[in-house]
Amino acid sequence: MAGERIGLRYCGGCNPRFDRVALVEQVQICFPEDIFELADASSGQSAVLVIHGCPSNCVNVTDLEGLPLVTAGYQDTPEDVSRRLWAALRRPEKKRDDAPRRRGRPRAIPAGPDTTK
């Protein structure tokens, strides 16, 4: 049985202490039936795993608009990334435009105890 197609988009690799490929290999263990390939907006991928190795987040994803993006950084564990990827593939979040609208006035937040005395 063929699985989902998952795109990969890597950062520039400026952090020599972070092995981007090893992280992806560990995540792939949780998705044995899925196909991991380089990200391409026109290839029908179900989600894209965006791997970044430092806080600058230099990965360009402007061409991937409309696809669920899952970020995986140098501080993430493979388990955390796998959970986020699983959620993106199996239970996509509702877009803001699709979210149900609340009717009526917003409820007021009750004031806390008076600490000025």
C-alpha cells in the first residue's frame, strides 16, 4: 500500500553541529509507508517538512503556499517532529476562514482580586 508523499525542504546548513539528514532519517522510521522527497509545490505532496538548523529560519517556502508546513529545528526531537507531521497529514487544522464564527458579544474577562490595598 502506497503512503502519503511528504516533501522535504532543507536550510543552508550553516550549523555544523546539527545533522539535518539524521533528523529526517529518524522521523522516517515513524512513517514506513510514506514517501519522503524534495519539496515541490506541483508534485501533489500532502505536507512539507521544513528543516532548519539555526534560529535564522533561512528556508524559503514562498513557493509552497497552500501546503501544510511542519517545521523541524535544531532543538526539536524526532518524536516531536513526528507528532507534528502526523497531525498535519492526518488531521489538518482548520484555516482561519473555515473556523466557526462566534455569535454575540465577546464575554468579559472577570477582574481578579484587588491587590492595590
